[in-house]
Amino acid sequence: MELWTSATPNGWKVSIMIEELIEAGIDMSQVKVRNINLAKGEQFSEEFSAHNPNQKIPVLIDNDRSVMESCAILHYLGEKYPTDLLPEGDLRWNIIPWVYWQAANVGPAFGNKLSYTRYMDSISPEEKAHPLERFGTEAIRLVGILNDQLKEQQWLASDTFTIADIALYPWLRAWKWSKVDITPYPLVMSWIDRVRSRPGVGRGLAYGVPEGEIDQWTEERKAQYRRNGAIIANPKS
Ligand SMILES: N[C@@H](CCC(=O)N[C@@H](CS)C(=O)NCC(=O)O)C(=O)O
């Protein structure tokens, strides 16, 4: 099995899943990880596009089956290796809608907010004002939904940690980088700490990142992310 990925929120979803499966006792030693250099445009190569026509990381290649979309990969691995990360039976349907919720709402809102906050160099501050307001407001609305959800339980979709938490966490943990102020939501803040304290999550976040920089990037790495983000966000500039 091969994972083609990069050190980004959508990439970390899958590396966290692999490490959480290992924590759950599954042998994942067959997984080979290949770093895709997004700033160099490797995602547009013929080889990459043959596995993921959407030309974005991550993609999982399992013999003849290629799976694109980070949340679909979480679902695929959850089904292939049954654990509490994706419970069976009726319980599963507590989880799956929240995975779609992340993919359809949180990823786009946080991703766009981040892009306009840090990377969109090719447009003026005036042009950025509307998307920043729109995606910022939507991101905070979604944080409020998560906060409400956490009033009833410790984890997003159930009493146990599942693929719904994995799907959500990489975007939420980047709230400072995206400038989405989650500090009025203490349940969300403590959920972020709870997820981060899991050994599998710590190892998953280390894919493509030097050990000492998992939680705090150096100024040099921030500049590198800004440069690479700008190349991806402004392809024609
Ligand atoms: N909905 C997709 C989004 C994937 C995505 O946007 N990946 C980004 C990195 S986080 C990417 O490959 N960007 C490169 C590009 O847009 O050219 C998923 O969840 O897998």
C-alpha cells in the first residue's frame, strides 16, 4: 500500500489514521509513504493524475485500487481494518455524517480562510475583504457547532475517538495560522488538547515535519509554508 501525501492538513488526516491503526494493534508496516512536492506541481504529473484525477494530495494506492479524497481514505482504511475508529453497525451512522460534515464544510471554510489570510498574494486587500469575512464567519459558525456537540460527549461523533475526530483535527489545530479565533470555545480548545495528547496523533503529525516543529513552526518554516502556499494559491501569477 502506498500513501502519496504532503505535510498539510489533508495529508495529516491519513498519516494520523495510519498511526492510530498501529496504536489499535494493526500491522501497517506495508505502507510506503511518498512525499509529493506540491510547490513543484508534482500533483499535476501524469503519474499522479492516473491515481487521483482531482490532482490533490492525499491519495492511497492499494494494489489495483486508488482512493482519492482524505475522508474517503479514512473510511476505506476504517473498513479495511476494523477497529473502534470506525465502529460497525448502527453506531457507524453516528460517525459518517460528521466525516461528510468535515469534508463539505470545515475543510472548505478553513481552507479558504487560510488561503485568503496567508497565501493569496495576487489580489488586493479590498478584494480579499469579502471572502475573508464570508469564510471567517462560516469557520466560526462551524466551531460553534463543534462546541455544542462536545457538550454531550468527549469526542465529535461518539463517546470514543473515531475517524470523525481525525478528519476534523488537522484543520482545527491550525486555527492560529488560519486566524480563526476559537478561544471563546473552551470545549473546542480542550478537545484539541485531548486529540493532540494521543500518541498516534503525535506520530501522524510528524510525517514530513521535523520532530521539534510539530506544534510550533520556526520562522523559517512559516516562510516556507507561505511561499509554497502562495505558489499553490496563485498558480497563474
Ligand atoms: N477534498 C480534498 C482536498 C485535498 C487538498 O486540497 N489537498 C491540497 C493539500 S491540503 C493539495 O493537494 N493542494 C495542491 C493544489 O491545490 O494544487 C481532500 O480532502 O483530500
